[in-house]
Amino acid sequence: MSDEPTAEPAPPPAGPVEPVEPGGYRNLWVPLIVVPFLVVGVIALVFVFFGAIRGDDATLEENLRTMVEGGTNERKQAAMSLVAQVVRNEELTRQGKPPEWKVGPDFLERLQRAWEDMREEDNLNLKLVLASVLASYGDPDARERLEELLVVPDADDADGQVRFGAMEALARLGDPAAAPAVIRLLDHPDPYLQLGAAAALQALPGPASVEALRGLLGEDDLALRGMAAISLSHLGDDAGHAVLVDLVDPATYAAVHALDPDKYADPKLVQHNRISAIEALTRLALPEDAALFARLAEEEPDPEVREAAMRGRDALAGAERAPAGGGS
């Protein structure tokens, strides 16, 4: 697997992985794994599978019905609109506002019936969309439904996009019981599924996730061990500290670039990776990083990296003052 991403045409900027083919979900993979999956949301599924969102006057419930009963093109459009509406409702809920798209009290039951009514020959992407929406509406069987999609045969999911989407949805769900199913994909030969599993585990806390991620820290591939270290930082584990420090250092990328000029040739990609590593170190808040933050805050020529280091420096200083200030 390559250690560097290909440029992504839309923000956010790319992170530590390189898509091996143009277009499709692999170009979208990059921003999904760099930021926590929880930030991304189910809207990613729309762009991954169907392209762009188009407007639709149908209600959320009408789109659900069309997604199950309509023709091929109708079902595709309904799935797009359904996801867009769910994401909009979730966004408004986070803002403390009422949902834009109302549903009846039996909507979860209707979603569950829709899952049971899905045809055997149905596109797996449609099943993934429905399983993800079920998770958003509190279906108690959501985890099991998504885990079923993690074990689809390679022949039915040649580019891994269904399993990728299922891991993203499981990360959003945040049920630690899903960790074993995700961990199994760390052994898959597809490097993008490996990387996605390492990213998803950041939202599935528990000893199994920590142990699996620690086991990746010795990998030769910079992207995989870097993702493992970032995910461990989300879980409050500092075993990947040395890897994160390496990711901050531009010499790390220069060394890879020297071996392969196609890798880390874009300074923006290096910048983004360095900032992600600084943010991970900030989460860990280890006193030993005070000197690193101070040096970067004073000497780093890249203003965005310098600002990230300043935030880390200030956060660490605040953490060090907190015990004394909190005493009685």
C-alpha cells in the first residue's frame, strides 16, 4: 500500500492514504479516515454510492416507500433523498432545533419492515443505506445488520465500498460490541479496508480495540501505523506516541518521498498529516510534549501547523494548571 494520498477535489484535505484508482469511494476515503468517523455522518454514503444530492419534495416516509417498492432508478433517487433528509434532521437536532422532516411514531417499525422486505437481489448499497438509517433511528438490531454487511464476499463487493460504509456506520453507532467484527478486517488483503478498520476502532472503545490498534504500530506502512496511533489517541491510549511524533516531523515524509518521488509530493498533504498528528498529541496531553509544542509554536514556518502547535501548547498548559486551580 502507498503511504500518501492522492489529491481530493473537494475539502477536507487529504490524509494518510493514497487511492489507487480515480473516482469512486476510494477518493472519498481520505477525508473519512482522517477526521473521526463521527464527524462525517451518513451523508458520505450518498456521495460514495450515488453522486450528488438532488432536491426532492417527497417526505421522508414517501422516500422510504419508494426505496423499497419503486423501480431501479426511483429507488436510487429515493435513497439519496432519504439520506439527505436524515442527515438534515440530525444536523438540526445537534443544534437543538426541531427536525425539518417529520416522521410518524411508527417510522422505526416501517424502517424495520422495509429491511425485511428488501429483495434478495437488491443492490448491497441500498441495503447499506437502509441499515445506516435504521441505526440513526435507534433500531436495536442495527449493529447486527451492519455487521452482516462486513462479511459480504469480495466477489459481491469488489472495491470494498459496502464494507467501508458499514464500518463508517458502525463507528457512528459507537457500540463497542462491534469491535470484533471490525477488527477482523484488519487482516483483509485490501489495504483500504485495513485502514478503514483502524479508523473505525477509534469510535469503538474497549480493550479489544486498543490491543488491535497497538498491534499495528509496528507496520511498515506509514499510513496504517499512523492511523492506528491517531485512533489510539481518541481512545486515550498513548502507545502510539512515538509514531505521532514521527508524523509531526516533515523529515518523515521527506524520507518516504526520497524513496518514491510520487509520494508526499504535495505540501498540503504533508501539512494536513502533521496537523492531524499534533491534534492527536494534544488529545494525549503528555507533559513531555511541551517542548515540542513550544518549539513548533516559535519556529515552525508553516502558519497552520504553527497554530495547531500553539493550541496544543495552550491546552497542555491549561491541563497542568487545572489541578492546582481546582484545589480547595
